[in-house]
Amino acid sequence: MFIINKTLQIFFILTIIVFFDLTNVNANSSNNTTEMHFSFDGFFGVIDKASARRGLQVYTEVCSGCHSLKYVSYRNLSGIGFSIDQIKSFASQFEVLADPDAEGEVNMRQALPSDRFVSPYNNPNQAKAMNNGALPPDLSLIIKARVGGASYFYRLLNGYKGAPENFDTSNGYYNEAYSGHVIAMPQPLYGEDVEYLDGTEATLEQEVIDLVSFFTWTGQPELDERKSMGFRVFLFLVFMTGILFISYKKIWKKVKAGLV
Amino acid sequence: MSNKNIGSKVIGWIDYRLPIFSTLKHTLVDYPTPRNLNYWWNFGSLAGIFLLIQIITGIVLAMHYTPTVEGAFASIEHIMRDVNYGWLIRYIHMNGSSFFFIVVYIHVFRGLYYGSYKSPREVLWWLGLVILLLMMATAFMGYVLPWGQMSFWGATVITNIFSAVPFVGTTIVEWLWGGFAVDNALLNRFFALHYLFPFLIVAVVILHIVALHTHGSNNPLGIDKKGPQDSIPFHPYYTIKDLFGLSFVLTIFALVVFYAPDYLGHPDNYIPADPLKTPAHIVPEWYFLPFYAILRAVPDKLGGVIAMISAILILFVLPWLDTSKVRSATFRPMYKNLFWILLVDVVILTWIGGSPPEGNFILIGRIATIYYFTHFLILMPLVGVIETTKPLPNSISESVLKKSIKGDK
């Protein structure tokens, strides 16, 4: 038993080193700000659906003026609790290019649940031309695609503070959280930017949290299902490992006794 | 090879003409295995299982993936969102590559500790190194396929390494690219090769197993089997032990796949590739970091490339650099210490590989690189000569049974 325990210990330590230490170098920990806590943290954390729905409202009324969400379809909104009728009516506010008709004319049609979120610009060049040469990034994966993830997103939208004296902000706006502190995006949210349909008070803090919920969902629509499946898989594997360990000890009993 | 116990008549009929069943039985059931293998011997079969996991998930991913610069990134998101359980298949594949490398690196270090590369297992060791090289090529090309920022810039940096070759460097790089920049032609051929290489690995794995079974597994004592009392059949003893180890590792694997699927990756790879925008730090996947550190430790481009390649090639001549007659580090007090120092050195190189090349990181990286080569080129031959080894036990069975009787008291 002693050898087994020792081997397992070493294996554990090695695994822990590999996962929780070495690979951190990949994640470039230049920001030492304290981590935030969100509803989707931890083993059992899930996305707050009501918050994500409010986030959709903020995105639609504010962000979508400049930022696309092109990997998400309207039909996906069922994942944060919208009914198919709500999705149909939500999608119908937007227009997309239809397929060429019988005469070869290309017209516009109302968007359907199967369409991706309609982008604010026709192409990246138009987006740049209308934003002083800066391309507003697509927001579908914004939380996954930034070092620091949700915490960074939160700090960025709360990071518009007065610039220190003599700080050159002629190329953009001062932001504490942004690398280099000069960001091309003007402060998008101040609080009371939207009137929430569910009556929640639209403070800046609330709006940012709701956007974090929404964009965490657009980036990882599988998050809730993944975690609940993961827990069941984990329980099964722990059980199976135990059974196999007992079988192993039993089968090896003779070998250890020198009878084989 | 007798086929008396093979079972039904049909199997016997086939086996008489093509001895596939008796070969499998000989390989997976009867194979006489040293009775004293510890848990570090689990990692060979684990590597095989992860290869299989990668091939199966990879084939499914290929059914939904688009190898064009316009479509690649979007097709990955299509897999993550629209394909049934596509997220699960992709996360298994992504993290499976990391686990494949963890398992194989442990397997290699086990070989280093117990002297598994020594006569008569040199060819077995070479075949293992060939597998490692093929794995590296496969993993690198696979990382390019999502066509994110790290994919693109990683491909740019690594393919540019070949431009260090004197006279024909630029020609080679353009030939690799299929053009004058990292673009669609490169993505297409990387996809084709990423699909091909795993099957080459399977072929070399088969040779690896044939070579293994020719002289049998090494063991923690590093002494040869003296007779039948030293070995036990592979089945059921090592099948059950390997299954237990597999289940244990899969549990850790599941935790990563389901709860931290992007932890081992880089966030920048969720940004679509942009040839006009270089990321602040271009870092390869974690399993390449020690080699990346060696590449950057040498101030000359060609020199760096030579050092990086030598870091692996040097392992091919290891059986002759190690002058000790004793295999297992258990009986080699000096070499045992050197082994652990080498392990720490590789950990340091991994850390340096992921750090920006500035300030003290450069110095530490250079010292660690010099030590890496010193270990193999100077210390290994030297220690084998000057070291006083501990007395070897007479036989495996004697040593094991003595211990188990002592354990019972």
C-alpha cells in the first residue's frame, strides 16, 4: 500500500504542477487586479438567464450600434429562456438580404430565427471608415477571447476614468483596464442607458453585470449543459475507478503472495 | 504460436491462414510481463488510448470543418454551436492533445529514469522518439486549423524557422507555404497532413510494440528476467492495472474537459486570424515551451534552430552517451540526482518558454539550455564511469517476494 500511496501522490503532484502552475505562463498574468465573482463561476455555477436577457437588451439598444454578434443565431435565444414566438418577433425587427428572386432581383426580407444576428456594418472596411479607422470587434466570443475573461470585461467597461495629467489621449479615450490605457471606443455605458423591461434599476454596475452574463452565454452557449454533464461523468468515473481499483487489488492478491 | 485455445472453428480456420488472432492473443493476453512493474508503466498504454481518442474525435471534427481561410474560424464556431455535442467532441480533441503529451512526456521520463533505452532496447527507444517527433508535427499543424490569431502567428513563426537554413532557406519556406505568405495553401496542406500523420503514428506505434515484445518490458529493477518465475501474463494482471490507471487519468481529463476546457489554450485563438495585427506575445502550446525556450536561448537564428532540433536528436544517441552498465536509477545514486535535476531543468525551460524574452528570463533560459546539453553530453558519460552503483538483486522474483513477505509482517 505504501508504494501505491506514494506513486499516487507523486502522480497527483505532477498533474497539479502541470495544470495549475506551468500552464499559467500561457495565460500571461500581467493584470493583478482581484478576480470578480459571477453566477457562472465554479463547479455548479450557471448563467443567470434573467440577467442574460437584460444583457441582450443592453446589447441591442447600445452595443449593436457598432458591434456585430455574427456567430449567434436568433433561434439560439431559446437558450436564455425566450419562447419561439418571442424569438420570431425579435428577429423580425431586423432585415437581411434575401436570396435572388425569380427575376434575379435581390431584395431585403425580415430576419428569421434561423438567421445570424444582423451586423451593424456591411463589411469591415465600412466599420473602420465609420469608427476613425478602428474595427469594433465581434462580441460573440469577447469573454473567451480576452485574457482575464469576464473579470477583464467588467473592469474595462468600468475603467473609463479621468486621464492622469499630461497623458496623451489624442488617439482615443483613457481606460484604466485597457492595455496601454488608450482605447478607441468611447465610454459606452454610464448607467440609465436602457429602461429594463423587467423593471430592474439600470445602474452602470447592473448593466455591465448583465452584459457579462449575456456575452458569457454567447461565447459558451453550452456552459450549463457542459457543467451538469461533467458532474455526472465525474461521478461515474470516480465510481468506476473505485471498482477497478478493488478488482485490481483482488486479482493481484495471488501475485503479491507469490502464488502466481 | 499454438492456436489450440483460440476458440471457435471459424476463428481457428482464419487463424490457420492469417495468424491475426493468435498474434493478438500473444500481444495482449499471454505476453509475459515482469511481475514488478509499477504505476509508471501505465503510461504506454495510456498514450495508445489517447492516440485513439484523438483519431476518433478528429475524424468526426473533420466531417464538419472547412479548411479555407474564410471558412475555418466560422466552421469551428459552427461545430461548437450547431453540431450535436460538437462542443464536447472539440473540447475532448483540444485537451486530448495536451493529455497525450503529458502522458507521453511521463512515459519518456520513465524511460530515462529506469534506463529503458539501453541495450537491447535502443531501436524501441528510437521508434518512441520518432513517434514524439510525429506527434509534435501533428499537434503543431492541428493548432493552425482553427485559424485564430495564435494559429496564424504560430504558423508564421514556426515555418519561418526554416528560413534559417543557409542558401535555400527562403525557397524551403515558400515551398512550405505554397506561396509567399502564410495563407490558404498552407491551411489546406496542414489540414491534409494533420489527417495523415496520426495514421503514420499508428504505424510506428505498431513497430514500437513489436520491438517491445521482442525483448520484453524493462522493469523498475532494470535487470533481465531469469526465468518464468519473474513474469506474469499481461492479462489479467496488467490489463486490470492499466484499466484502473486509465480510469483514474480519464477522471482528471473529464474535469479539464468539462470545467476548464480553455484553460490550456490561449484566449487569442478565439480572435480570427489577422495578418495585419501581431499579438503582444506569440506563445506556442505548453508542450512546445521547453523547445521554444532553447530556440530563443541562442542569440543566432540558425544556431537557435540547430539547438532546438539537437535537443531531441540528442536523445537518439542516449544509449551510447550513457556509459553505465546498470539500467535502473534505483541502483545509481548519482544518476538518480541528475535525473531529478534534469526534470527541474525542463520545468524551468517550460516556464522560460512561456515568458517574454527580456531581462533575467534570457539569462535563466541560457543557463537552463546549457545545463540541458551538459546533462546529456558531459554528465551522462562521466557519471557512468565514476559512479559506484548499489548491488543488483539476483532476480526479479526474489526481490519482489522478499518485499511482499516483509510487507505482510
